[in-house]
Amino acid sequence: MSSSQSTDVVIIGSGPGGEGAAMQLAKAGRNVVLVEKTNHIGGACTHWGTIPSKALRFSIYQLTEALNNPLLRNAGVRANPSLADLRTSARSVIEQQERLRRGYYSRNKIELIFGHARFVDNHKIRIDDYGEISADQFIIATGSRPYRPDHIDFNHPRIFDSDSILSLEQIPSTMSVYGAGVVGCEYASMFRNLQIKTDLINSRARLLDFLDDEITDALSYHMRQRGIVVRHNESYQSVTGKDDGVVIELKSGKKIKSDIMLWAAGRTGNSDQLGLDQIGLVPDSRGYLDVNDCYQTDVEHIYAVGDVVGFPSLASAAHTQGRAAALHILGRENNNGDGLLGELPSGIYTSPEISCVGQTEKELTEAKIPYEVGRAEFSNLARAQISGRTVGMLKLLFHRETLQVLGVHCFGHNASEIVHIGQAVLQQKGEANTLKYFLNTTFNYPTMAEAYRVAAFNGINRIFE
């Protein structure tokens, strides 16, 4: 395409949101141009966030499993890999992911342009070192980045955010994690697995208070049991980087010194360099764009999806949001009728993992919905006993009268995989979305999926005892 041509849709950003939209539109025959600011496809998810952090987590997990294996330990196996060694698998995965995506775009005739895009007017963008492109519709899928307060020196070699921590060279002896959201909890768990003494500083009264209370209680217990010092209701007064460490002075008067600090308190939408003032769009104070149920901004032919619109800030949700915006452009108004954006599962890669979908006990109690609970402790499952991964549980919340499944909450190894069985049932209609599905289904034995049958019988017994 020449720089003076127009196209049907321009998508800014090649992360999950941009990818989902581009593929949906291209399959429907629309001419699509995908603009990516960096020289890499896949956005922060592939290159700085989800993929590299989860690959590093898995490498650390493999290392600790091997070192704790009595057979290997008795055989004298020892290992002391560097962080660079542990990141090797991440590089391989990133390269494979980017190669796959280039193939997707090529086969679907989606044009890729690398450069920084800015709006010139409501129907035109200018791309650095390329020129101008006009389009009927635009989708902003530029993602987000770690929030960096101005008064913290992120250029200091001992102060990191969730992007820069992935380039850490040496394994420290101690670290402080400021911010106990999903990112902070995940990194605290990950680095504690490397035997790093870790302080997790939380500005709230509980960890991850959007989760079911029983799940967060279990997470807090296991974090403390493994040696993580969790400090609730604390806010920082100052952060000072020194030659030999970082000192965090808290408003409570405490001072915490560690070898390094990870700042994990919030993110900012990447909307500040898009020329939005030229089209009358004003992001909020954190850079997020306001959208309606169809992902339209206040300029109806300009859409926004993924992390740039804020919550839930999940790669899986971004991909679905991109598809939803594309379907609206294609004239399919009722996106939820297409099965999009139903019950979104959350996956939190702490140690052990957490995953849930649907309502919590607190939400059901506040709504005065008569519910009951069915539990399956992993320690009672043959598969968990065989694998030695007995920490965790599956919890089903269901209506006492209709037996409708209302929530699925899982804590333990592979929770983010196990939850999808419950998610599939939760989104069905009629009797297919009741406890009866789990009561009447034969599960392979021994498997972790059997937890659903155990939890269902545990719950039904509470009603008919």
C-alpha cells in the first residue's frame, strides 16, 4: 500500500487486542492495516509481560522441582543457574510466538507497518517514516505500561518495574515488592522460589480483595509459610536508591532496606502519544480510554480495546474485546449474543496458582442469593497424591434450590487449566448449568478434573443431609 492510500480499518497495536480484531476483520474480507510502534509483533504481552514472565516462572519452577527431588538430591545433582540461563526458554518462546503471528498476518493479507502512529484528524493517521493513511474505522489497541511515579528514580540500577525486572542480571539476596496486586503477588512468589528473602508491601487490608475470601486467605497463608513477609495497610513515604540497596520509608514509620525493589503498583494506558487531542478524545488520569459496550470511544468510528481501556487488563480479555469491536464494525450489534465476553476467568500465577470464574461468596451474600458450597481438597485426590502436588482445593458455589453453578474457584497446581471445565458449565443454559453435570459425568481416574465430581458430591450432601 502506498502512503497516500486509504483502507477499511486501521488497527494501532499488535498485542492480543489488535490481533483479535485484525483476524476477525480480515476473515470477513475487510482491508486491514496493522500499525506497530516497535519492531516486534505481539505487544507487551509477548515481549515484556505475560509470555516472558510466565516462561521465567516455569523455568524457576522446573529448577526448584529438580532441586527438591530426593532422587536427584541423593544423586548429588546441584545447580546454580543465573537469571540469564533461566530466561533462555523465554527467548525461544517469544521468537516462536512472533514467527507464528507473522504467518497469520501474511496468510490473511493483513498489512503490517512498523512506526509510531498519531491521529491527524478523525479519519487519518500519520506514521513516522511512512506517511499518512486514512480509514473508515480505527481500533486503538496500544496496551499499557507500568505506572511510574515521577519522584521515584527508575534509572537507578536497583529499582525496577515489572518490565525492567525481566532484565535483572544477578539474583539478589533480598528484595522488596511494592504493590500486592496480581503482578506483585506473582513476582513475590516467583522470586521467593529462588530463596530470595522477600517483603511484599500491600496498601490494602487483604491480598487480591477481588477474589473469594477463602482463596485470598489460602494465598496469604502459603506465602507466609514459604517465608514471604506480607505487610498490609502500608503506603510509601519515600523510595531511596543507594549503592548497596534500596530503602523504602513507609508512612507508618517503618524503613525497609533490600538489595533491590520491584515497583508493582498499577499501570498506565499507552494513550499519551497518539495525538488524541486532534480528535477530541481525553483519557483519564491513568491514560485509560472510556468505551461503551461495543468498545466505541466518544468518536463512534474509533474503537479501543485491551489494556488501554483498563479493567480487566487480561490478554485473554483483550483478544475477545478486539473480536467484539470487529464484529460491531461488521454490523453484528449484539456481541454478547455471539458468546463473547461472558464469564471471564482470571488466572493468577502465584505459587500455587489461583483461577476463578463467576461470583464470590461475598457477592452472593450481598445479593441475598441462597447458595451452597462444594469443596474438593487436592490432598484427597489420587492424582495429586501421585504427583506430590497436594496443596490446593476446588470450590463450587451453586444455588441451593436450582443447583445452578454460580462460581468456580480453584487454588493449587494448574488451577488456571482446571478452571475451564467449570467455566464451560457456568456458561451453559438450563440443566447443563447445574451441579447435576458434575454429578452425572464420568471423569478419567486418576485426574485433577475428578475434583469437580468430588466437590459436587460434597455440595449436594450439604443440602440433603
